[in-house]
Amino acid sequence: MNNTRFATAVHIMTLLAKSPHEWLTSEWMAGSININPAVVRKELSVLREAGLIISRQGKEGGSQLSRNADSITISEIYSAVKNTDVLGKKNQNPNPICTVGRDINDHLNNLFIETDKLVANFLGNKTLKEFTDQFE
């Protein structure tokens, strides 16, 4: 995943964990992250779909965690926003006549799967609360 989606999602989740009884707006969170509120809303949608947050609309609207920060893992956040393999993408059309090109994507696929497992295992059961506690 060679983008900032994970970092943005963890930032959002940390803000929500630090204010568990408040409904935080995308505009307010965007100010902390220093990005466009539309980007925050996009990630909020993904986090909501994954069941990690709840949101409400209107004058008193905003978002909150769907459950306590000590029951949300960093690996859940990673899984919610992961859209590519850690190592990137495979080549689309390697030469099938070449002895390497013919099989490269099969071998890369195994490497990519193993690397993603290592990342998930490393994140393991680290909780959002453990991460958030670093900011006190």
C-alpha cells in the first residue's frame, strides 16, 4: 500500500478515540490531518462500512467509534483501508515466452501473500487504545 490511506485512517481513528463522547465532524478532523474534508469523508465511509465507526448527519452530526478503542485493533484498520498489496502491483503482461516472464506473477503472488501475512501478524492485536495512549 504505497499511499497515505492507512496513515489517514489511523489519524482519524486516533482522533475519535481521544474524544469518545463527541461527534467529530469531517471538517474538524481534516484540520488536524491538514487535508481536504472530502478525503476524510471518503475514509470515514470505508471505516463505517468496516463497522469501526458510526456517523450521524445534520447539525449535531459527526462520527464516533462504534466500540471502545481497546476492542479495535490496528490490523482491523489496516484491513479496512488496504487496497493494494504491501509490495505494490504485479506486472500486467509479462512475456509468456520468457522463462521468467511466464511464471513471475505466480512467484510474486506467493511473495506478496507472505508479506501481507507478516504485516498483519506484526500489527496483530495491537489496539487503537494502545496506539492512542502514546499521545497522553
